[in-house]
Amino acid sequence: MVGRILALDLGKKRIGLAISDELGITAQGLETVERRGRRDDIEDLRQLAVMRGVTKILIGDPLHMSGDSSRQGDYTREFAGELERKTGLPVEFRDERWTSREAERTLRGSGVANGKRKATIDKLSAVILLQSYLDSMRLDSMRVEHLR
């Protein structure tokens, strides 16, 4: 893999962000972005992608627990389509049903101030989303190598 993957946990008020290293091994959290409007948000993400050498964008897919699409999922797909057009980068979706719960569980008892907790959960959700994606890609490539 060449380049970095930018992961987004897209919410109504904030966007949690994480980025991979160039080898696609680890995910690091970036500062959570407060939403300012779709056009501004997309331009900010486009600039970030250029600045960081991003080659793919991963967005959490907010499915219902049943696996069905949600209203937020419809909005996320519209946002992703516009982001893909404006950046020229491929956008991929990944099921995010458990990332916020896992992030909350991780933060419980961590001493993070209540005022910063939601932004921290958004960032940690993006990190969990991206790290699970990177791990699955690595496992897939190991399986392919094993079959050769």
C-alpha cells in the first residue's frame, strides 16, 4: 500500500478523524473537527487529504443494529459522494455499529473531562474503525500469501 488512509466518523456536530501510517499498519487519531457546513467540511477534508498524502478515505457506515441502512447512513452516502468528487479519492464504507460503544468503554474511567468526552469518543471511534480496517486488510493479504 502506498499513501495514507483517512478515516471519518461523521456525526451531525463533529467529525472524528484518524489517519494511517504510510505502510498501513497503525491508525492515529487526529483532532476532531467541529462541523461548519457541508461545503466547508468537505473543503477542510480535501485540504487535509492533500496535506497528509491521503490515497483513500474510509467512512463509518451508520447501520441499524439489524444491518439495515439508517437515515444518517443516507446522509453519509451523499456526503461521501460529494467528498469523492471534490477530492478525486476513492471512498470506502465500513460498518461502524460498535465503534462508539467500544470507544466509550475504553474511555470509561480514563479521567477525560466531560466537556471533551464526546469529541474524544468521535476521534477514538475513527481510530477503532481505521485500525480494524487495516488489521482486516493485513489478514486478507496473509491469507492470499498462504494460498500461494
